[in-house]
Amino acid sequence: MPISFSMIVLSSQLVIAVADQVPNFDIAKSCKLDVAATTGLTDNQPVKSCMNDEQKAQQQLASQWSTFPAANKAQCGSMEAIGDTPSYVSLLTCLQMDQIAK
């Protein structure tokens, strides 16, 4: 089924619109899954530490979001959308590495 030019334009605008705000991740779920996968434990301390790191990264992203190029936000954001454990720490790292690479 061929894709029309108007569909491409419309979908590209949706990606840009999404990239204008810091994405909303379920960090509690992500931290629980990450801790369980790496330690095999259900101890709450590593989860709390993970949540703390994620909240700090989310705050930093919120304050710096407008400084990152839209293309980088879309690229890094789409990478975080893969899998069940999106991370603000990982998203921030991706965006910062893109800045350093330039």
C-alpha cells in the first residue's frame, strides 16, 4: 500500500510535536524491572535509589529540554520507547552525548 505525501508530512509533525515535551515514563515500573533483572532481589533500597536518579534526571531534562535540537530529542526519545524500561537517565545521557559529538 503506497504512502501518500500528506501522510508523511502529517506523521512527521506528530513526531516533532511529541518531541516538544519531556516524555512521561513510568519510572517505578522501569526501576523495579531493572533492579529485578540486575540483582534478582526484591529489596526496596536499590529501587528507591533508581527512582531518585530517575527523578533528578527528569528534573534536569525539564529544565534543559528546550536547549536540545528537535531531531536529537526525537531520535533519543524513540530509542527509549523500545522495550519495557524507558529511563530519564538514559534519555539525558543520549541527548548529552549528541551535544558532545557535535
